[in-house]
Amino acid sequence: MIIGRRLSAMTTTATILLALIIAVPAAILVYRTHRKVGDYRLYSIADLVERATRDPEHPFGPDADRIINELSTLTRHAADDGRR
């Protein structure tokens, strides 16, 4: 019985400690991202997640290279049409 109670107490303590380790940084993140900063702009959590997970080689999204190529092609054709 003593071992079971001791194990139960350890499990409860570990669960509370783990919850605090997760909850406290999450609360700080929410507080800091939803408070007003110097320019009075609110930063949403989605903005921070997007910035943290953005691919450095494609900062404007995965289709940026394709869109740039299409726009340069369209610009080239528009410039050619204007010269004729």
C-alpha cells in the first residue's frame, strides 16, 4: 500500500510539474503576443507561428518562385506589345 501511495503521489507531482512547464510559457506567449507594443500593433499567435515555421528559402510562400516567373513573363509580353 505504501508503494502504491508513493507512486500515486509521484505521478501527481510529475503531472502538475509537467503542466506548469507547458502552461507557464504558453501563458507568457499569449500575454506577450496579445498586448500592445510600441506601435500599438497586436501580434496574433498565428503571425508568430507563421514566422517561426516559414521556410527561409521561400519567405513569401511555396509558390513565390512560380508567381515571380509568371509575372515576369506577363511583364515581358506587355512590354513587347507596347513597343509594336
